[in-house]
Amino acid sequence: MRNTILFLLWIFTFSSCDRTSEMDNYYLYLEKILGEAPDASQQYVLVSDYSCSSCKEKVYREIEEKSSTKVYIILQPRNKVIIQDRFREAISENRLIIDTARLNLEKGVIIDKAVEVQFQDGKWVVRELD
């Protein structure tokens, strides 16, 4: 009985040591997918290929309109080839990254609507897009 209680306390101690906030998860994800620290002057738009159709199509149209001020990241692509064909120009201009390795799951970034991540007032801010 005593060993069981000590074991449970030990597990609780290690499970509560993870102080990674949701924002830290986004930052760490961007760092991993970009291969370097995110640029504070850049806006990043993350959209899952599993997001609601109207949500992702709005972002997809924005990518096609050649917005040069944002970097777009498509998480969990259903059909990589179709996305690559549709956004070939954006990919070649480094405005679009497709997360085929599903790094978002590794970093705990799971979204159902598109989000924008940007540096404001000395900190990284995540804002859900309509």
C-alpha cells in the first residue's frame, strides 16, 4: 500500500512538471517546422486540412491571392499532391509550408479552425480566424 501511494505521488510529480503553455506549443511547433526561430516581424497562419470546409477554403483563397505578408502552414494534409499542385507558386515563394510529417501532433498543436500566430507587444499571440 505504501509503495502504491509513493508511486502515485512520483507519477503526479512528473506529470505536473510539464509547464509548457499552449503558446509555448505554438512557438515550439513553428520553430520545428521552420527549422529556425520564428521571425517576430512575420505573421503565421496555421490551418488544418481537417478544418471546416469554409474555414480552410477562406485561407486557401488568401494563399492564392499572393499575400506576401504571411507564411501559411497546412497541418495534416489529406492529399499532399493535390495541395502541392494547387499552391505550387506559394510553395516556391516560401509562403506555404505543408506539414506532411505531422509535427503539429508531436508538439501538441491541434486546431479545428485556422489560427494566426504573430508577435505583438513583446509576446507571441494566437488568434483564431473567422
